[in-house]
Amino acid sequence: QSVLTQPPSVSGAPGQRVTISCTGSSSNIGAGYDVHWYQQHPGAAPKLLIYGNSNRPSGVPDRFSGSKSGTSASLAITGLQAEDEADYYCQSYDSSLNGYVFGAGTKVTVL
Amino acid sequence: EVQLLDSGGGLVQPGGSLRLSCAASGFTFTNNAMSWVRQAPGKGLEWVSGIFGGGDSPWYADSVKGRFTVSRDNSKKMVYLQMNSLRVEDTAVYYCARFRGSGSYKAYSFDSWGQGTLVTVSS
């Protein structure tokens, strides 16, 4: 069982907005540690999508946005496109485990 | 362009050893801490280990502590993961990843990834 909790799947029609939640606890997100998000297509390596809760690396479309509040964080994808169909993972640091932790991943399906 | 090339995976028996390698290019290697992250078949991501740019103070996930050793050769721009006493549950694709961040290592993210190398532990 992952330290960070994500919904197993979300779906939306092209052009719609979807959000993925990432719920932690007082030893990780709630302790103030940054949350980062990754996109992984089947058979490929993960790709950094959002770092430091809400920052996009160069080249990541502004359709992707991140936020954090309390013990949770969220990734929003607006204007959903076919190529957004992938697995998405949140990541933070956990002071109880003294290491980096990931959510179990959320599969985004474009209907 | 940042490139990370993972290699060294394969089939090994339980209790055996394997050494993974990661060749880095396209950035000032000593400026970045490096890490290994693994992904069991059909499962999520699991951080394994990290090492600072100077090669000091490596740190590990509890699941591999005492069995795995991370090192780096800055002259060759290489990172290694020596895996001993391998278990069936260590079966995974292992990714070399570059840490992104300044300041506290607790704020690090993984901003570049290798293609991964598959380690299968089975008798």
C-alpha cells in the first residue's frame, strides 16, 4: 500500500478537464515537503511533469497544472488530448521513512 | 541534451549479485545528485537510492539498505548500483534518474530518466 493515495483511474472526453488527487499525511505532504508529478506512457520511462507543487519544466504544456493544500495535492489537465492517455504518479518526501515516496499511480483514459 | 543510458540488467538467481551501470551525458555531471528508481512489473515506482554529486553520503530505501550499494565515478560520468543478496521481490525495471533541486535534498524531484534495465530474480 502506497504512502501517497491516488485514485486508480480517471477518464474524460477530449477537451475536458480532469483532476488527479494525491493524499498524504503529516509525515510527507502535510509536513510541507514539495509534491512532484510524473507522466508515464506504456513501455516508456517516466517524465517529470510538475515540480515543486506547481512548476512546469520547459516543454511541458500549460494544460498541466499542479496545486497543494494541507496534506493533499492535485494535478489538473485541461483541454484533454489523446496523447495525455498515460499513468500519472505523484511523489514527495517522507520524514518517517527517510526517503522519497510515490503514489500508486492513476491511469488517465481519454474517451 | 541530457542523456542517461542504463545497462547491466539480466536474470539472476535468488541470493545472487548484479551491478547496474548508468552512463550520463549532456550536463555537468558533478552538479547533480543521482538516483535509482525501480518499477516492478505492472506496479508503481519505488525510489531505491541516491548519491550526491561528490559521491558522499549515499542514502537508501529501507527495502534495500545493507544489500545495495550506489557509487559514482565522476571522471567517467557513470553511476553504479551494486545489488547483492537479491530477492525475488527485487525483480523490476531499474531506472537511473537525475535529481533536480537545490537546497534541501528532501525537495528533490527526478527530472531526467534512463530507459531502464530489467532485473529478473528467479530460480
